[in-house]
Amino acid sequence: MKYNYSLIAMLVILLATSRGYAQQELTLHLLDNVFQASHTNPAFVPRNNIHVSVASSFHLSLKNSGFTYNQLAANIEEDETGQRILDIERLYENLNLSGNDYIHFSGDIDLFALSFKAAKNRFSLNVTEHFFGRQRYDKSILQFAVQGNEPGQTLQLGNYETDGIHYREIGIGFNRPFLTDNKLVVGTRVKALFGLANIQTEEANISLTTGTEQELYAITTNANVRVNTSGTTLMEDDAVAYATNMGNSGFGIDLGGTYQLNDQISFAASVINLGMISWKEDAQTISSNGTFTFTGVDNENLLTEGFNIDVQQLTDSIADIYEFEEEATTYSTSLPTQVYLTGHYQLATRTIASATLYADFYQSSRRSLSVGVKQDVGRWLQAAATYSLQARSYNNLGLGLAMTTGPKGLQLYFATDNILALADVGNAKVINARAGFNFVF
């Protein structure tokens, strides 16, 4: 079975810009001399007394747990007319989908960040723009396209929830050492949140039941869809009002700590993004709930009476159950909570090995494991290398570098959890990178 590949590409693009959430940064987590690493643990203490960043820190993450671009492209071929088409049947046979796969997008920009030391205390302020999107999908849609629906079988077209969010964060951070020799450092960041746009799937259940062999062409379809949105009208009609909207407020908090057990062993733990946003401005619920049954054609009368179907009535009835209703509403969404648990072992004076367990929670949970090594070279260079298991992907080699010109000057940094993906994007399931610079004093 073959389809025009441009249609499939359009669907993939739409999926990739929808539902998303927490962006893990396992390599950045080791670059504790960079202020932005405190987004993974607010207890981290950079060496410089002051860090300043102005629209100069950028992060992007893309993931697809089910397939890579090259796996999709490998099933595109030219037909006898020279048109490029996608072989759906071959794609279905070649993909090993789990039944609960997702496409993920996330990004953030530090519009402004300031961190400074005062005696033993360190304070910080950040204004950060966050974007997330993730679409969950199920292999049943490909199975239906290839194999169809057997008589008397019900196909559940669920697990296609779409969620996305754009919000602004204003955070105030603090950390301080405690105990003898400052063995324990405790940090927190409290965050005022302002939601700009959101789409949240509450329900997305569609089923299709075909009749038995005696009920030729019989079909019953049920649709129960409920989606909350906010900010979408402003986004289309008034860009200035959208960008300055502060009507959707929320609160969040990050908690973290580090502990030096002895000269060689230390630990770090953090919980990021405990909080929620209330959506009130330009908020509505879009829903559809209905059932339609077409009784089909009786086999016994088919030869004598032929087909006797009111096509207009049939199409109108199907359209009615998928007619979406809009209703003004208010609702709330939780933040995607992240947990980092890390153990460090000092191999040499400036060489530290580490292992990190990561998990995030939003409707469901995702887990990752990362092992790495960090090397400091004086005060001017910090480097990290990692290997991580994430998104059912096992070839994630990470690299991080932070170069500082001196006690006073410029700090350049770069971190990715999959350096190989940047060289071979087509075969990558996980792509992420953060880059930027800070002024340090």
C-alpha cells in the first residue's frame, strides 16, 4: 500500500510541533561551573563570583522514540510516473513500534540571567522562555492502513494525545553551604510563571467497529474528544497582546542539594519543576462526543434490491459526530517534574566519574541512565563526556565544553547528549544541544 510521501511528511511535521515536555540535559548536568547547569540542580555553585547572560543561552531538544528520518525515507520510492511515494505496508513491517511511542520537541531561551555570590550565599535571577511539545502515537493507525479492520473487530484509535505549552519563567534562586567544610549545599529556585499558549488533551478516544460478514458494509464509529486550549486566538490575531499576556499565572519551585561524603565520593539530587499554571485568558474547551452506526447492506437483498444508500444523509451523519463544540472555560496544567540523582567518584585531582539516574513525570514517566566523566583544566576549561540510555535509544554519546577566558571575561559553553546525532541527524532518535555564553567576573 503506497501513499504520496508529501502528505505523510506534513503529518510528521504537525506531530513534531505538538505535545511535549521535560527536556533532560544529562551532559550539561556535569558542567557545574556554568550557571545554566543550575537549571538541573539549583545547589550547583560556579567558581566565578558573578555570571551575567543576556539573550545568549539557547537549548533545543528533539526526540522520536518510534523511528528515525532515514527509516521513514528508506520506504520512499518512485513509481512508474516518477512520483515519490511512501510504501506504508513496507514501513509498517520494518518499524518496531512499542504501542506507546511519542515525538517530542522542547526548547528554551534565557532572556536574562544573573548569578552572584554574597558571603557564603549565592543568589540568582533568570527570565526564561520555555517551549514544549509532544505527540503520542500508536502503531494501530499504521496497522489499520495496511491490514484494514476484520469483520466484527473494533479498532481503538486512542493514544494520540497532543499537548504543547509556551510559558515565561521569572525565577529567583538561592543556595548556601552547611556543615563542617561546607560538605552540604542546599539550593532552591522559586518561579513565577506566565502562560502564553497551551493545548492540552483531556480525552482522545475514537473507535471503529466493522459489522460481521452477514452485515455487509456495516460500521459503527464512536468519538469522544476533549481538548483545552489557551492563547491560540491571541497568537493569530495580536502578536503584541500574545507576547505580553500575563493573565495565565502560575508558580513553580526547584529543589536541590549536593553532599561531599569524603575526599572521593559525593552526591547530588534535585527535583525540578514542581508547580502548575492556571489558564484563564483566551481559554476554551473544544469537544466532540457522538456515535454513528451505518447498518450496512443485507446480503440477501443485495442482488435483488441493489445498493439503496442516501449518501448525503450518510456523510452528514458522520460529520455531525465529529462536529467540534467550543466553550469558554478555565483549567490548570502541572509542570513536567524532573528528578536527577547523581553519584560522583574522584578518579584524580581534577577528574571525576559520575552516574546519573533521571526521570520525568507528566501523565506518564520516562527514565534515563547516564554515565560520564568530567575533567577540569585549571580555571579556564571544564569538559564532560557522557553515555546515556534514553528514548529507547542506545547510541547517545554526549560532549560538553565550558571555556572561560579568565577570572573576568567571557565564558563560552556547549553541551549535547548525542554528539553523533549532530553529524548524522537522519539516523538519530535523540537530538539535543545547548550553547551560549556568559560574562563572568
